Amino acid sequence: QVQLVESGGGVVQPGRSLRLSCAASGFTFTSYTMHWVRQAPGKGLEWVALISSAGSDKFYADSVKGRFTISRDNSQNTLYLQMNSLRDEDTAMYYCARDPHRLPGQGYFDYWGQGILVTVSS
Amino acid sequence: DIQMTQSPSSLSASVGDRVTITCQASQDISNYLNWYQQKPGKAPKLLIYDASNLATGVPSRFSGSGSGTDFTFTINSLQPEDIAKYYCQQSDNFPLTFGGGTKVEIK
């Protein structure tokens, strides 16, 4: 069965960096676009970034552009989110999510991880 | 960015009732509209994709319709396990955006 397991979250000071990982299993990782979606405490869902199946195409929300980098290691079936220059407003549960499309476009999220909490606080 | 306006923000209904949630896009998104269910403390779950297609394993009491800018999500015969927050999401254009959510409670 499809499994997505996030790791790497925690408490970090403003301005510092953190790297999230998402280990995928139960499907052919190289065939799917992958996303990060976040949810601030008590708030709604916010799409963060996507990467195409081959890793050649990446898109970001304006709120993280220039600070966050999405990447993937298809040999390890793992998705990453490098988060730099973290701000208080980046505090959220971060979910990795699978998109049934190979290429970006008309993307939606058919499987989600359980989420990992990132808290930015001094 | 495409704004997604969901209504109502919350509703209370009885078991067995028909529940309807609407989602309006700020511009034409064709049928690129998806619906998710999120229970407290859990990850969202895909229910409907491309406006009206039921995701794998989702009960048939859930349905979706609409195109262009106006969309509807319906639960026929509300069940106690349907208590959750429901979100719409447009997939027509980047950035992908969500509605604000609708909290469904049992009366």
C-alpha cells in the first residue's frame, strides 16, 4: 500500500534552516509528481511546492520562493524540502503528498503523509 | 492567484440529512476542482477529483458537480463518521489554492 512518512521536523529559531524528508513506498516513486502542503495551527491548507517525477520541473508558492527548495532522490524514493531563512509564519504541519500526474499541471493530492510539525520560535 | 470561496464555513445537520457545500472560483477553472476531507489530527483525504470523479474507495454518498466557477459537494445521508472539515482545491493554475474549509458537525 502507498505510504508516505515525513521526518526532520522540530523547533527551530527564526532565520535558521531545516530539511524535511518524506520516504515513499508502495508505489513506483519515479512515476509521480510530488508536493509539499502545509497547515498552520488551527488554519487551512496551503500548497507549498511541487516537483515533477523526474525532478526537472519545480514550482513554489510565493510565500516560500527563494527560501525553500524542493528536491527528490529517485534512487532512494525520498522527497525533500530544504527550508532556509525560516520565519515565525512558517510554523505549520508539513505534509508530503502524491500527485497522480507524471508532469505538473492539473495537480491534486491522492495520498498524503501523516505530517510533520515545524515550529519556528525563539 | 485564483481565490477559492467556500460556503458555509460551518454547518450542523442530522444523521441521514443531505449536506451541500459550495465552492466558487475567482476565475474559470474548467473542471479542475478537487474535494478533501480532514478529520481532527489527521491528514486530508481525497474524496473527489476533477469536479465529479469519486476517488478510490470513497463511499458513493459523496458526490461533486460543477464547472467553470461554481462547484457543489454533496453528502447524501450524512453519517456520524463524516464529521470533519472539507476543503475544495483548484488545480487549474499555479499556485494551487484551497478554499477556507467547511466544518461539518452533527446536530
